[in-house]
Amino acid sequence: MAKPIFLGKLVLHWCDQCNAPVLDKKCACGSDARFVAVTPPGDIRPAFPYDISRINDVSVSQFGKKLVEDDEIVIYNKAPYEDRMEEIICGGEVIGTIRYEIEKTKWVLLLRLPGARRLFNASLKEDPSQTAMKNWIMVSEEGIPYVVDGSSVLVPGILKTAEFEAEDEVVVVTPDFEVIAVGRAKMSSQDIQNSERGKAVKTRWTGIPEANSNPIPSPNLDVKAVPVREIWKKVIDANRHIIDEFEADSISFIQNAAENMNKQHLTCSYSGGKDSLVTLNLVSKAFEDGSGHEKEFDILFSDTGLEFKETLDNVTETVKIYGKPLKETSAEDAFWEGFVIHGPPSVDNRWCTQSCKLMPITNLIESNYADKGGCLTFIGQRQYESKARAQSHRIWKSPSVRGQIGAAPIQEWTAMHIWLYIFDKNLNYNPLYEKGFDRIGCWLCPAASLADFENLRHTHPKAMEMWDEKLIEAGREKGIVRPEDWVKYGLWRYNRLPPSMKKLADEKGIIL
């Protein structure tokens, strides 16, 4: 398990009066908001209907019932993991984690006690015998204290079970179907029935039986008819003071930076992603007529040649909305030309960065602003994205793009700040965010998770079919044994395999 990394303040709080997340200790209603502990770095964001559908699909598959309602306020918090993992926050508590397990090549739901109690307590009245529920183990009254204290569940203390396989996630219940633990089965239900001893479950979360404190609310919205912005309206209201404060701080920063760097031409980078969208809106407001700081600026867009069509469309639409001059460049076929020479890029050898990103943008800056003293570019950089960005100054001279000074108006914003601002201002965001993407960039980037590539197989099947074929052929040329599995498990993304991936390759017989 990756070590948590602190990149900024953990800001998630919950107002029980409004039943809404708040990004400060005080809600706009005046009530104190309690702190909600999440795993660092804490770059929390709204879960979209697509995300909620995935949670519920996995929950039904594993446990027989969906975990959350379609109209609930659900928050995702991306936690460190070897692939993609999101903590699920509802009602002011973490109710579980959903993660993509590479060896299984599928999403797995790891419940916490509040999530398990949601499922079992909510269905107990409907079905006292819990026949519709899956993946549970019932322990005897005598075994309850040992499980609650954190011991593994042993075969002698088990009364009965649902059907499950070894390595499945399971819920441990009392004879009254009260949840006391969750964990991973070390034996199948069949093996448990046929054994007199052994460790049946390695528990992860344990606790004394208690009433369900966070039941699933009755649905009151049709999410197919109501935009996601409307579902989050009460959250915007609860955070009104915070949204306004962060906007004012960023606009003041933009205006001061422009005045202090008055020899540079003003520009704003736009990539088609959420962060650059908010930055563009802030820059536009900072320099609009009547602000007292009226200035002209250009919008910069660099097409890597690997952009989603949805992204290119969004850039075109957004530039029209803001009506500013667009300076753009394209790497065109640079990636595919480099692919013939270098093969697929990897996390530890991203040769494509230079040819597809840095060279085109450098040429764009030099051709447009070299004779104007260079340019000051407002960029949608945030400290919660990476350690390097957390350590970056808010204004810096670009070491890789000559003639450009970068400035980050949203450096201290979390993804939740970003989304509440987008919803509040009704900004034209990229539709890919509603299809399971949490980042927008080159669609075949090796730094993407295997979960992202699995998502691409559903949203952009033709593109992934083409990429799979190219990767498998590249694997054959490298002499890799089982190149199809080299692609399936995402091992192509590494020039030098990390220990966990090396172990997986050995287990699957993938010889590099």
C-alpha cells in the first residue's frame, strides 16, 4: 500500500444541519462543521452519476444490493494505491473504498463498517433472513468479542455463510445480522463448511454492533432528468462564502501578477480540462470591463495530437464563449512518428513529453511573444495534484519553455473547490468528466491508471482496439512472452517494473 502524502490542508468538513460537505470549519448557515478524516492528499471531488453507477454495480455484484442512491451527495477522494482507488464519502463519513485491482482486472468494493451497516441494516426489515444479500459470514455469540477486538475470523466460531470464493470481500455479522466486521475471505464458503479449523477472514475494520447511523435516504430526484449541478445546489449554498473567498483571492492574485509583470504579454493556457477552465474564467473576470484592471489576453492551446475529440470540441466552444484571441499549435503526428523509433512510452521514459508537449508550446511562445518580451501565462496548476506542484512557487519562470513565466491562480484549490465553482458559474466543462474520467489529457498516456484504460474500452472502444493492437505488436517485437497479458495487466507502462508489477509478471508467466 502506498504511503499517504500530504500536499496541502485536509479541508473536508460536514454540516449536519444542512447535511452537506463544507470546505471550512463553518457552514454558510452559521453552524459549525465537523471535520471528516480522509486519506491524504485529500483532493476530494464530487462523484458523478457515472461514478455512482459503478459503485452500485460493484456493490450489487459483491453484496446483492446497491450502496448509495442515485441522487445522494457522494464525494470521491483519490487515495494512494498501485492503480486507481477512491474513498467513498456519504453523510459525513467514509463508507467504503472502491479500487481497481490489477491482478483481478476489475473494480472491487471494500466496505467500511458504516457502508456494511447501510447494506445489511437497511435490508433487514425487508428480508430478516438476508437471503438477497451476498458475501456474509455469521459468527456465534461467543465469537463476537474476539472479532470486535480485531482478531481474524476462525472456522470454529462460524455458524453459517452465504456463498463466496477465497479473496472475496465479506461482511461479518452476528446471529441478529448486526455488522461487526468487514474484511477479505481467506477461504471459500465451501472450504469453510468442509473444514474444522483455519483462518476464514482477515478482518480490516471491526466494531461493536450498533444501529445504522447513516441509512440510505429515499430517492427524491430523477438524475436522468436533473443535471448534476442541480443535485449539488445545496452544497454550493453551504459553501457560498468559501467559493466567493477563493474567487476573490485568485482574482486579486491575477491582477497583481499582471501589474508586476507588465512587460510580458498576458496569456491563459487552456487544455479542455476543469482546472484550466476555472483559471480561464478567473482571468476573464479579473480583466473584464469595469474591474479597473482591464487588460487583453490571449488563450493558448497546444494539441498534442493525442487529444480526445470531446476535448477539441470543448476548446472550440469555450474559446467562442470567452471571445479572446486563440493562439494554438499542434504536434500533429509527432507521437506516431516517435512510436516507430522508440516504441510505447513508459512512466519512467516519457519520450513523448518533449516532442508532443514541450517543443510545440515552446515554438508557439517564441513565434508569438519573443518580440514582446515573452509572456505571462496563467496556468491551472494545483498543489494537490503532485509533490512537484505542491513544492512549486505560485509564480515561476518555466525551465522548459523559453520566454514563458507561469502563474497559478488556483494553487490552493482542491478539486471540490474547482467543481463547486464550475457548477456555481455554470461553466462549459468537458463532458468526459461525466463518463468516469477524473483527468483530461493524452488519451493513451502511460501515467494513466489501468482503470482509466479499462474505462476507455467502454467510452472509446475503437481507439483502444487500435492501441491494444499496436502495443501487442510492440511486445512481440521486444520478444516478450505472452504479450497479450503484458498489455492486459498494463505492464507496458513501465520500462523497469516496480516490485508489485514484477511479482505479477512472474505469477502470470509474462517473460520480459
